[in-house]
Amino acid sequence: MEKQTAPFAQLLADAVNIEGILSKCYSTFHGYSIGNQMLAWSQCLSRDIPLGPIATYKKWAELGRQVKKGSKAIALVMPVTVAKKDAAGEKTGDMAAFFVLKNNWFVLEQTEGDEFAQEDVTPAWDKAKALEALNITEERFAMMDGNCQGYARDRSIAVNPVAVYPHKTRMHEIAHIVLGHTKEHLMQDSEVTPRDIREVEAEAVAYILCSVLGLSGLEDSRGYIQHWMTGTNISDKTAQRIFSAANKILEAGK
């Protein structure tokens, strides 16, 4: 670990100080209300359609995918605004808004096409070996929010099929588990790490790993870290946690 600390420290400094970008992947899909999410979930459940990112026919086409022939659209509630008219049928200049059900949306499982992103791989690190060594399982992504790149729960992770950098997302979610973030709901409030620090820690681990292994996504990773830092500095304690987790994950996949 001591041999790794110096290069890891320089990579962490780069992540904080070299300008990054906040990827558009966090705003590619529309953000749906809780009510519409529940409505879509109930329709998927009744039709036995696996949960996944949801979008309109046009949006899927923009992303290079086509809706499968015969697929029945998901109905969501959407606002409609119309011009008011008087008794003579003339527009009054006022507008009226109301909500209606529209069948305009399809779940990822209802589409087909090429993979969204080619995952970077390297012979220096084996994800299957790392997951087994760390006692972590990778499950199917089951969220309707296409902007969520992945998530971690207890000892399981999931990577969005539309994630721009699936390898980086996987390392980020693995880091959440190795850092103990997914068990903090069992701790006292005073022991819980604030979300901004959790995200900085996990993404910094992913940044270091991608740097060491020569994988893509570094500019976006720096942007993510800098976004969550919110003007604060990385403490020595946080830095050591980052270095320790990065080393553990790196060794697990060798």
C-alpha cells in the first residue's frame, strides 16, 4: 500500500485540480415524477416487462435504438395546455391546463439496437475476479431513471445498460461498498458520511483505477468529483480511505 500512496496522491490531486466536465449523461433522459414512475412500474409489472430506463419513441431513435414491432406503449400523465374560447368559439386570450394520459413511452426492454457503449477492458484487471474476491454480486439494472448510471445496495451493484462509461460506473459502485457506504444505514447518525463526501470518495476511487489501468472517462470523472466537492477540500482521512479502497479493488482484480 505504501508503494501506491505516492502515485495515488498525485492522481487524486489531478482529479481535483485539472478541469473536468460534468457529463451530459446525467440529463439525457427526462426526469419523471414519483406518480408517473409508479404508473409506469404498475404497467411493466402487469405486462411482465423488466424495469429499465424509459423514453419516448423519438428519444430512443435519437439514441440509436428502435422500438420492437408490436410493443405497446406505456401511458403516463402529462400536462396539456389549450386556449380558452368564448361561447362564440373565439379565443379569449386565456389558457387552460389539465392532465391527460398519453401512450407515448417505451421501456428499454421494448427496444432493440446496438449496445450503447463499448466497455473498456484490460487484461491487467478482471471484473469477475474482483467481484468474487470482494464478495460483491452484479445484478440487473432495475430503475426507470435513465440518468442514473448505476447503484449499489448492501453487497450488490447494478450498472445502467445506457451508462456512458460502464467500467467507470462499475468501479464507482464497487467503491461505495468497499468504503462501507452501503452499510451506513445501520450506523449512528454521527457516523454517517455526508452524501457529497461519499460521492467524492467513490468517484475518486474510480478515477484512480481508470487512470492506473488506462481506461477512458477521466475528464468526466474529474467533472463529477469537482461537482460534488462544493468548494471543500479532501481531508487526509478521506484521502487515505480513497487510497485504501482503490488499492483493495485493484488487487482484487489482478
